[in-house]
Amino acid sequence: MITLPPDYRPTDSEEFMNSLQVEYFRQKLLRWKSDLLREAGGTLASLSEGGIHEADITDRASVETDRALELRTRDRARKLVGKIDLALQRIELGTYGYCEDTGEPIGLRRLEARPIATLSIEAQERHERFEKVHRDD
């Protein structure tokens, strides 16, 4: 078990995906997942408070809109939890932090911003250009 110093931040001067960096991202992913699950629990509790009891049609529409938004947010969180689980699997397999297309390091700044990233910026841009070209067909 690796213990991170409390102020640890990955830097480019270290070996990429050394044990400290891997543990740093593992903990970051686990915290994110925990936050998402806690928020989802709150959403579920508010959604299960019963039917819509607003007499005024405007109030009822507002409540229905809020619920639809909560459900979309919950669905997005569910998908993110799945991607976090896949990132945690990549950590276990030793492939975390490396581009699925090229095998090159994804980069610390990108992983800080998007710890579930599976592609380097270059590969992501190629992928998006390819999708855009084929979407227009």
C-alpha cells in the first residue's frame, strides 16, 4: 500500500505513471466516484418523495421539469461511474494513463482535467474529426 504525501501533485519531472502517480489518480477516481454516488443517493431520495402534489399547473410543470433534469443528471452520473470503474480497471491492469490508440502517455495535465481519459489529445482530435466526417454522410 502506497501512502501519498498530503500535498503530493504529479509532475513531469517524475517517471510517468510511477507508483505515486498511479496511487494519486486511483484516489482521485475513488473520491470522484464516491461524490457521484452520494449525490445520486440524494437525487433518488428527492425523487422518491412521492407524486407531484402541486395544484397550480405552472408549479406542477416546474416540478416535472426539475424531476426530468434530476433524472438526466442521475443518468449522466451513472455513465460517469461506469467510466470511472473502467479507469480503475486500467489502473489494476497497468494501462492507465496510456492512449488506447497509440500506447503513448496521455499526459498529466489531461489526466488531471479528465482522469477518465482513454485517448491522448492528438488521438482524441483525430477521433472527433473522423466522427464529424462520417456524421455528415
